[in-house]
Amino acid sequence: MKEITVTELKQLKDSKADFQLIDVREQHEFEICEIGGELIPMGEVMDNLDKISKTKQVVIHCKGGSRSGAICNALEAQGFTNVYNLKGGILAWANEIDNSLTKY
């Protein structure tokens, strides 16, 4: 599984790179804090494969990196070669990039 750090993700965002950011947390978590990703809860990802790009870089995140890591592995098993797990998840983003985010 490939990973990306929050610093690397910030560079992607700042450079306006063409990538897809997917948040696999639940709706109630998304409402607490979010970083601009498209919400596809973990349990719904496999039913929404058509929403995930096969051509551009796809960064997947959750709260701490475990759920998104599992999704990255599942997507790789489906033939995706362009998915990256956000190391440390949104908690790492809140700690290292934007400490104004609500941690939970």
C-alpha cells in the first residue's frame, strides 16, 4: 500500500494538483471536521467504485489511517494502482497542518 504524508497532501492542495481526495469516515465524523474530501463512508466504497478515479492520484483518508488503509488494500485488490493512504489521517492533518480543526 502506498502512503502519502499530510505535508505531501498539503503540497498537492497548494499546487492545485489534479487529484481526488476521498474521506471514508462516517457522516457524523465528517460533520465534526473535514479537509475538503468527497465523503464515501467505508461501508459504501465498494458500491461506489465508479466514483473513484482510475486515472488520477486518489488520496484516501479517515480519522487515523486504519480504515483508509483497509480501503486502499481493497481497492488495490480491485485493480486500482493509483490509491494512496493518508498516513495518520485527519488527526495528523489537525496536528501538523491545521490545528484549528476539531479533534475527536
